[in-house]
Amino acid sequence: MKKTNAKKATPVAKKKKVAPATSKVTVKKAPANTTVKVKMKRISKSKALDLIVNNKGRFFAAEFIDKKNTPRVMNCLYLKNQGTNKLGYVKVKEAALMRTAAGIADPKKTIRQLNMQTLYKLKIGGVQYKIN
């Protein structure tokens, strides 16, 4: 028997052109001194009151006009067991007054009233709302 060193010819598959895996994507960052516009959802005052009441005891931020006609931002918590309000005053606990030097705040001194008639912005759960 003769031994042959001949190998069988195998068909060669054509290679597909593939983009290199190390391609870099450049992302341009906005300069630090520019402001980013956030599109706010528009809601009515009654819908805002529903959001505040059904917030499940979480903090929210409210922007409104106070009695001295100055804009005011308050980080607050809704107080339960209030009567049904039809867009009047809503009792809330102000977060800034809950923190004191001694660590113990008088619960009665932290209660504030939020006027639903002058409310113009609301931030609940990371979502900003503009009130009509």
C-alpha cells in the first residue's frame, strides 16, 4: 500500500466584514454653566391635590406664593387625617423645621399650611409638574 500525503480540499467560507469591536463613541458633554430645560407635565390644582394626598407619606417639593407675595419653595410631608379640602389650605410638615440641633423637633412647630390657590409647581417622586 502506498501512503499518500494528499489532504482533502475543504471549501473555504467567505469572511464577512465586521466593524471592529473596539470602536469608540464620543459623547459631547454640556458645559457646566448651562442649564438644562426639563419639560414639565401640566396638571390642574385638583389633580395636584390628589397627587399630594395619595403620595403615601413621602416627601415632596412645592413652590407657591406665600402671604407676603414672595415665591417660596418648601420640602414637605402631607399630614393625614385632614378634612376634605376643596383647594383651600393643606396642612404639611416642613422638612427644614424637622431637623434641629438637638435632633428633637417639636411636632407642633413643624406644621405649616400650603395654599393650593397659589401653588404653581410641584415635584413628587422625581417628576415635576406645572400647575395651571
